[in-house]
Amino acid sequence: MTRSTDDRDFVPEVRKSGTLLALHFSEAEIQSRMSVLNPDALDLEYTRLMMGFLLFNPTPARISMVGLGGGSLAKFCHRHISGAHIDVVEIDAAVIALRDAFLIPADSARFEVVQDDGARYIGERVDATDVLLVDGFGIGGIPDKLCSQAFYADCHAALTEQGIMVANFHLNHPDHETYLDRVRASFGSSMFEVIDDDMTNSVVFACKGDLFRDLDDINIKRPASISRDAWRQLMPTFKVIAATLTPR
């Protein structure tokens, strides 16, 4: 997508429509959305898909995220995965400045938002995180640094022995298959793709270890570590993931 002059000058902003708050990086693009009635809920389907890592590791000790946006994933993990330390890297100070509007928690011993280049930040970590959620978008798509072969190699290195990376892509981007090939070059066959109902987002799961060794037998059962409220939100989407992986 070619940026217009207006888009290049656009400052990230919050817009309200009824009971919804949306984060915009341009006039047309919504980066994140929150219900003011349930601010910790995952309002967009692709975010619920990204939480599919819980099917393989319901009790991660550390979760790292590239891209803060409106903080949907960060807030959900902070509330519902109480045993995890969560660090979120965001390059844009203007996005971080909007954290209070989206009720993103303050930094604490178990939650931290870091202003930094996501590619550099991940590249400095080795065997550092159990779950890596990559959802870094700018105007028009994923920045080049966050979809390069070197970046996915760094993501693999940043994971612990049985770590999982989950990355969000735009399904209809002309380079989508190239991005998947780059993930495959770093993770081999330990990966799979799930597409959202709108055929807009492609969520890719890639594993450093052998957690994906038996994808034909996914157990859709609430782990004791996950609250009933969280499970009610996630279960329908997790059934979609299981159906995607089950041979027909």
C-alpha cells in the first residue's frame, strides 16, 4: 500500500463510536479496538486466534510482545495469565502515550512496556521467552524489519526450548507467501496457519521444540490455570483452530 502524504503526517489517535474505542494509524486503518463495557475483552477475532498458544502452553512463565497498539493482547494476558511476566516492545512513543485511554496497566514487577525497535529488542534475546506474540504494524502493513528473514531467525533464537511464536499477517498482502516462507526457513515444519472468519488476518504459529508433534489431537478443555471468563471468550475460536488442524 502506498502511503498518501496525509497518512505519513497522521498521528496515532483514538476514536470513539458508541461503546467502542478504536486506535487509528491512518484515516482508513483500525489497528486496535476496545469495548468500553468490557475493556479487557478481545474484541477482534484475530486477537483471540493469537491466544491459541494456550492450547500448547497454558502456563507460560514469560510472554513477550512486539507491538502494543491498543493493548488488547497485553491486557488479556495480564488479567488472565497471572503467573506470567509480560514485556511489550513498542517503537512509537505516540502509541505508548495513548495507553491510559485503552486502560493498559501501569508498569509493574510483572508487566512492562518498553519503547524500542522491536527487531533490535528481540535480536538481543536468547532463550528468553516462552511465548512471543508478533503484531507489529505501521501504516500500510508490517515494517520491513519485522518481516525479514533475519527477524524470524532472531525470534527462533529468543524462544525457550519449547517456545512458541505467534505472528499476525494480512492475508491479502502481496508478500504474504514470502513472509510464510521466511518463517518456515527459521522454524522448519513446526508451524501452521489459521485464517480468521473475515479472510483478512492470517495467524501463524511456529514452535521451537516439539509441541506441535501431534496436531491431529488438540484437546479443547479449559486448563485449570485459565479462568472461566477467559475460556468463554476463547473456546469458540479454539474450536476453529482445532477444526483447521484436524484432517477431514
